[in-house]
Amino acid sequence: MDDNSLKIAELINKSQVTGVVHSYFRALDEKNIDAQYFASIFTPEAKVTRPNGASLIGPNEISASHEKSFARFEGSQHLLTGPDISIHGNKATVRANLVAMHMWQGSKTSASKPENFFVAGGVINVELVQTDGQWKISQIRTDVVWRAGGFRDMAQTK
């Protein structure tokens, strides 16, 4: 491959990696957290490490835990910025900034009162692998840097 072809291939891979990571957070926001969908974006042995340090392994466990955890929220919104993507062969890493807002059940999506929501800012670190031409998440970790708002019902949910 010539230099331009390599650069184009790298851009395509970075775009696909970004798309998979965004698909995960979109699924959370839209509560599309069934195991079958997660199997399409995670490897069978994928690991999700939550901000509280709890780890979930595989699409089924990830789905079941997220379903339980996100039932507390009327809605959520995850905003990713500044993805730094490195690709080496069939492996990729992503580091991105994340701001996540969660509206508690009963808040009627009103952010006018701090007890109706909480918001957190942090960093995600993601590892992906490419198999059969498709990028899938093999590991994702969220590290919270700051939080604000109401923290009711913030049990250490696995």
C-alpha cells in the first residue's frame, strides 16, 4: 500500500472505532441495553468497569447490570469529546472525555432542581479488537473526575 492508502485505511478504522464507542453510549441513553445488541458491539469476554470499580464480564452480564442500574433513571445523556485513538494492527485504544447526566425517576426531566439529577465528568479508556472486519469493545473503564447534583439512590450497583 502506498502512503495515501495507509492514511485512508487509518481514517476508516478510526471512524469505525469511534462509531462503536458512540453506539455503546447511545444504547445507554436510549435504554437499548439488551444482550443481543450488546453482543454486536462487545466481544464475548468484554469487560466493563464502572466508576465504582465493579466489573462486568460479557454482553449478558453487562446487559443485565445496565438494565437494573438504568431503571433508576428517567433519562440520561452521555457526551463524548476529544477522542484520542491509536490503532496497532487489529487492536485499538481510545481515551475520551465524558460528561454524563442522569435524570432520576420522577424528575419529569426537569434539571431545575439539583435533587432531580446528577451529572459527572470523567474519562473513558476503551480497548477494541477487530475480528472479521468489525471493531468490537473488549474493555471499557470510566474514571469519574467530578460530580454534581442530587445523589439519592446512588447505591454501589453492580
